[in-house]
Amino acid sequence: MQDESGKAALGSPAVASATTAQNSEHLNGHTVPQNGHNTTTTPALQPQCDSRAPSPAPTTVPIIPREQWGGKYEFLLSCIGYCVGLGNVWRFPYLCYRNGGGVFLIPYFIMLFVTGVPLFLMELSLGQYGAAGPITVWKCCPLLKGIGIGMLCVSILVCLYYNVIIAWTFYYLGSSFQSPLPWSCDAVANIGLCGNNTTNSSDKGLSPTEKFWNERVLGVVNSEGLHNPGPVRWPLALCLLAAWIIIFLCMLKGIRSSGKVVYVTATFPYLVLIVLIIRGATLEGSLQGIAFYLTPDWSRLANAQVWNDAASQVFYSLGIGVGGLLSMASYNKFDNNVIRDTLIITTGNCSTSFFAGFAIFSILGHMAWKKGVPVGEVADSGPGLAFVAYPEALALLPGSVFWSVMFFLMLFMLGVDTLFGNMEGITTAVMDEFPHLRTNQLHKSLFLGALCFSFYLMGLLLVTDGGIYWFTLIDSFSTSFGLIIITLFMCIGISFFYGVNQFCQDIIDMIQHCPSWCTKVLFYFKACWVFCTPFLLLLILTYIFIEMYNTSLHYGSYVYPRWGKALGVCMGATCCMQIPIWAIVAICKETGTLKDRFQKSIQPLNSWRVNNLNSTDRVEEHMDPERVEAPFTVTLTDMDFTAMRWETGSQA
């Protein structure tokens, strides 16, 4: 729609450019050029609009188009793949066994519906409405920009160590093409471990899988601890390089490429889990393992550790507060039903965790039966479960080489999907701050390549002989108290600074034809965001600090020194300290008294709602002509002129 002079009409929502007034600032809603000549304002609306015609033509800044998912299933599968990761396989079943079996499901689902699902919906809604990454999206409340930078710090730490797991998977995948499997009792090197008469006293009690893991893969027996990492294990270093090359190639074209990959990586793990459950059910002793998994111990509900484990598993599994969810949601269409997606993804994620427990404990039950020990003595969590218990089970399957390849491909896909989300959080945050990277494919590729290579170089520390000690340190503190603090401030900031009523209205605006059940569900989420979720997050945070002070960090028999634990605390503190640092910066950028500065710093910037082309009336209603994003530079859009006409008309 154009006027007679050939310029786009100001009121058209189809306008795709913004005009920039150089070296000017807003004073009381009017523009004053820096050359000292004030623009004469008249009470009449039309003469003022016409008076702009003889002015020099403004510079046109094109709006850089943003990618969108090829379809809603790509977004759903990407989020499910991001959430359903290694934690569902190696962490949830062990926590369930350790914390009272089936009783653990009670605190787990309470924490899920009171903290997990509300925060999950908050992240998806924030990213989808703002169409921006974890940093830029805080135009809705500039005071809290540090939350986005804190998320970026957490993502960096997670990406640093998470791909090392994929490198271990590659190592096992390559070893799986040997027959017999090198960790099975059929291998010549393991005859002494599996035979009753020739077992060495130094290796007594070690299984072939434990020996393979500790000596052949990690080389941890050659390291004394954090202070002595030893040389790089080059087979693992090559596997790590291959892992980062695959990540680079899959993300080279952004969500257009990764969105297609998830059709395989998000569905294949379910096929393998089904096969493992069927095979595990046929093994002797599997029922004892399942009984150990589900038998309730009601007394465990009185233990605070159980509730803390439930909350930590919810955060660890859903990927809340890392920025991946927010970034992936930013590529959604504006009218996507975010409430429906939240319920689908969280339900699928938790069902997978429970489902995977049967595959694990049926096999653990068989292992315990073979060794003649209780199931509790063979149960483990973390990498030890995936790379010790599972390989031993694979050695028992007919055609073990084939199933070993399939299983470690499954682990690879679980890890890659999660890493896609974390890497997407980093790349989206950077490209939103430097939009020219989106328009130049060469620069975008160079940035992604440099990022992956930097992670590879830093990750070499984690593939040394003592790399597992550094891995455990980063894993323990990168998603500990710092992540809880980030999500706590996100919840408080949206609920009380941005406004929980406004946020709910934004969600309704996105779901244009909001069903009645969506409106009712929003009342529940509103209560959680304002009362329940912040209160529970504070309790969890308090418990984490108490536990951190009273307990020591260890890996196996190695106890971490005090300086090592202090280094881990610094990692977590670095992430959450971004919040006060950038809050101070935001306040210092404003003018007036301290109270005025604070009030201005929690007001959304003018460009916050430009994504909402379907509700221009609400955009005009909330425009604040005095708000600028940078000193002495104002980016004017058609909505800015509309807001000025409305204000002048109201004064008349």
C-alpha cells in the first residue's frame, strides 16, 4: 500500500523498513536535531505530517528476515530431542531407585507441575513473542539483560563438556565393530577377569566393562587428580574433533538443516529403547531389577534430599534456564499454540524418563543375578551407568556387535539433539546482537566454525588422563546454584517487573483463537509464576547451598581439594553474577534520580512488540516515545509516527 508520492503508507503493517534519524534525541516526545535547531510543533496533526516532506530523506535500514521452522513438527521434535537427552537414560532411573522407588514419582511430578512446566512455558512464550534470542529478548525489561548473558554462560559450560560424552560414544562405537566386543568375557584380554581361578588380586571385583572404561577409554588410572591431568589421549581427541565437525555440518544452515536432522535423531532412540526393554524382559533376574526400580519406600518422602533430587532432575531434563528453549521458540510462527506445545513436550519427556527405567533396571537385575549380589550394588548413575552397565548388557545379546552399534548410535543421537539446543542458544544470542551475520552466509559459517573449533580446543583438557575429574567438576557446578538463581530472577522479573497480567495477555494474543481450556490453564500458571514457583526455587537454592557447604565433591574414591571445589563455585557464580552487573549498567544508562532510573530500566523498549503485527493497536497503546535503545540515536518506525500522532491528537 503506497501513497501518491510512491512512499509506503505509514499505517501499513506490511512496511518492512525502519527510518533512522541520525544524531537526534527525544525530548518530551518530540525530535530535536543535535545541530541546535528545534523542529516547530503545531497542534494540528496534518500540517505536522506534511512538514516532514521537504526534510532530507531518512536513511532506510532494512529489517533482516528471521528464519522460521519448516513445520510445527520440526519444532516439536527439536524440543523433544533437546529435552530427552542422556539425563533421561542415566540419571532419572538411578534417582528413582535411590529415593524410594515408585515413591520418587510423587515429588518428581509435584516439582514438574509447580516449577518445571510453568518455567518451560515461560521460556517458550518469551522467545516466541519476542522473536529473539536469550539476550535480545530482554528488551521487554532491560534491567534483566544479565539473565540472558547468564544463560549464555551456562550454555558455554554445558557445550564444553557435553560433546566429550559424544566423543566417548564415538570411541565405543568404533570399538563395537570388533568381534568379540573388547569389554566382553569372550575377549582374550578379559579371560583373567572372568575366570574364577586366574583372576588377579589387583583386579578382583572389577568387571571387564569397568576395566575397559577406566583404563582403555579414560586412562584415569594414570592421573592423580585435578592437579595432574596428564597428556591428551589422542584417540579421544580425534573422536572429539569428529563430534564437533558433525555438529558444525548439521548447524551450518541453521534450523533449516538441524530441523530436518531431528526427524531421525529424535525418533531413533525410542526404537532402541523398545528393543532393550524386550530383550531385558527375557533375561534371568530382570523382574528383581524392575521390582527394585518401582518398590515404594514411603519413609523417603520425609527426606529433603529426595525433593532436591526431584527438582534437579526436572531442571536437568527439561533444559530450563539455559537459553536453548527460548532460542528455538523464537523461530516459531507468532500464532503458534505455545501452551499445547508445552504440555506435549513435557509429557513426552517425563514419559521417556520413566520408560527408560525399565530398560535399565531389567538389565541391572540380570547383572545382579549373575554376580549373586543385591541390585543396589550394581546400580550406578552418570557416565558409569551408560558406559559400564549398558555395555555389559550388550555383550549378553545375540548379535552383540550389531546391537552395540545401534545402542551407541542412540547415545550419539540423544547427545547431539541436546547439543543442538545449547548451541542454538549461543548462536541465536550472538546473531541477534550482530544481525549482519544472518545475511552473510560466509560470515555466519566462519563464526560457527570458529565457535566449534574454540570449544574443541578447550575440550582437550577433558580428554586427558585426568579429564574425567575436570568433566565431573564442570558437570557438577555449571547447572547447580547458578542455574537456579537465573531461573528465579527470570520468574520474578517477568511476574513483577514486566507484569504477569501483561505476560498472560501476550500469550493470549499469540493464541488468536484461544480455547476455553487454555484460558483456564493460564490462571494456574499465573498462580505458579507469582507464588509457588519462586517459593520452591528459594527452598531449592537454600538446600543446595547447605549441601554444598556440608558435603565434599568426589569422583569414585578421589575427593576434590578445596581449591577445586572453589573453582567450581566460581563457575556457577560467574553465570549468576551477570544479573547484578548488567542491571547496574542498565540503571547507569538512564537519567534522573535512582528511582526514576529504575522505573525506566524496567519499561519495555519501543522495539519490543514489533513482532506482533496482528495487534498493532496494542503496540500503539504501549509506545513510549521517550524510550530509546542507544544515546543520541533513534530508530524510528511507522509505529513511532503513529504514536506521535495519537499523542498530539489527545493533547488537542
